[in-house]
Amino acid sequence: MKALIQTVAALGLALATAVGAQAAPVSFSFSDDSIQSDGVSAAVVDDHFGFTLTGLTQLSGSLSTGPDGGSGPWVDITSAYLQAKSGGTIYHLTETKAVNWADDEFGVETWTLGATWLAAGDWVLSVIGEGYNDKSPDGFGATLAGRSTELPEPAMLALTFAALAGLRLSRRAR
């Protein structure tokens, strides 16, 4: 009987730890709606957006120019990527809907990031390209979303204390 009580208490502690480690949702949105050419040369797009991950996080996301109102958008994204602020590996977004700017086409471009695991820390989303509209500003929007393995501290502590209380009760029963 004692072994059964101890096993149940240990199982409770393990369950509390596992439940506390559930993934927490994360979401980030970025945009630049002020890209406008001077009419002589293209506007340079060289945007960098910082964000912080508090735990190991699996992120995916998309970036798109637009909206396409029939006469644009006139924004050509040439590169979009994530990198830790301290440097290291670069995670490129992939262009999934392209516009052939060389043939004077225009329209909505879409870039995506497949599910990627990123370490806790400070990160930067970089978006590089050009804007051609000299009549009004154009832009793009990006969203990154996923789940973090960060332990939700108050819930984790409560579950751990409950498991420890169960372990203490099992020892008292002896």
C-alpha cells in the first residue's frame, strides 16, 4: 500500500510538471504602410522589427504586400528573414506568390515561414525590397504566430505545490 501511495504521489508530481510545460500561444504583427517613391527612384525598403521570445518557440508566419486595389500594390519584397539579434542562423521566408517586376507586372506578393523552432532571446524580422508607387504610400504586413514551451510560472508553481502536498500526505500515511 505504501508503495502505491508513493507511486501515485510521484505520478502526480510528474503530471504537474508535464501540465505546466504545455505550450503557450505567441503572436507578433508587423507592418510598414509608408513606402512611397519620390517619382525619380524607387523607395528603399530596409525594415527591421525586433521581438523577444521567452522560451523555445515554434513559429510560422506570412508576409504580404497589399491590399491589391487594382492599381497596386507597388512594393517588391526581395528578401525577408529572421535572425537572432546576436547573430547566427538566418531563417528565410519563402516567396510563395510572386510578381514579375521585370515585365512591369504589379500585385500582391506573399512570403511564408514554415514551422521553425527558435530559441529564447531577442530576434529581428528583416524585410528588404523596393517601393515604386509615387502617388500614395503602399506597404506590407507580417504576422508570426506559434507556441512557446515557456512554463507559465504561477500555474507551474501551483501544480508543483499540489504534487508536493500529495507526496507529503503519502508520507504521513506511513
